[in-house]
Amino acid sequence: MSSYRLDRTAFKAQTATEAADHAAYYRNLTWQERLRIANYLNSIAYNYPENEPPKMDKTVFSMRGRN
């Protein structure tokens, strides 16, 4: 996992409305960039290495036919 650090020196004065409007920024990104960001955020939230998501435990599930 990459070691990203928060740059605490960066600051932009803005209103609460401007700060809450992230949609405009993400709309300008390609779908690949948005997917990369989502992958990174999931890896942080669920504590796994960025490019090695956990495998699904397939022993928990079972398959059966409909009657």
C-alpha cells in the first residue's frame, strides 16, 4: 500500500457550500480515475493493501435449486 500523507499546509478559504460541492471535481475525472480513487478509499476503509483486495470465502455460501 502506498504511504500517502496529508499535507496540512494546504488550505483553501471557501464557503460551506463550495466545500460541500465535490461533484464538480469528480465529474471532470475519467471513469478510470474515479474507479482508482474508489479502490483506494475502500482499501483504507477496510484495511487491506491497495491492490490486493481480500478474497471472498466461498465456503460460507451454498447453491441449491428451486423447487
